[in-house]
Amino acid sequence: MTSVTTMKNINDMICSLGYKNYKAEIKTADAQQSYKDGVIVLVTGCLTGKDNTRKQFTQTFFLAPQDKGYFVLNDVLRYAEQNETDNSSEMVNGVKDIAPMPLTPDPEPVHVLE
């Protein structure tokens, strides 16, 4: 994983990835109002290149309000691995049985002071 932090380095990294040659297919997009009238957005989909290679991705970004709309304050883009194995299930008598998952308690809400 690569991290970049300055505006120039972020721009250089994005330009070096050659996204002009990809077509985006959005599968899901979810948004909800957040801190100080901002909006948190979660997008999933696929990028398809000229050679028809598909990369599944998840992107989360925070839209902060400004005078005439919003700007992207934070942005995280992650590609999903295609070769992950499912270790949570096993075959029993020819039927795939999903192993029970442990329940986790709901986290306590965290209050942010303004």
C-alpha cells in the first residue's frame, strides 16, 4: 500500500496511475450526513482497462461543506483482492455450511466536542 500526503504528491500519484484508460462501473453508492453538515460517501465498483482487466474497488470520502457546495476533505481508495479464499465455510455432505460468526457488541457512541 502506498500513502501520499501533500497535494502535489497526491496529484502526481493519481496522474501516474493512468486512469484515463479505465472505465468506472459503480455498483453501490451510500451516503449519510456527518459532522458539521458534511457527508460521508462509500462507493463500490469496478475499473475496467483497455485490455478488459477488471479491478474491484471500494472508495470512501468525506465531503466538507463550503460556500457553494462541497470539497473532498478525505479520500480512501482500496482495491479488493481477487484471489482471497473463503475460510469461513466448509463442505458438509456436499452442502456448503457457513461457520457461525461471533457477535460483537455495539460500540459506545463517541461524542465530539466542537
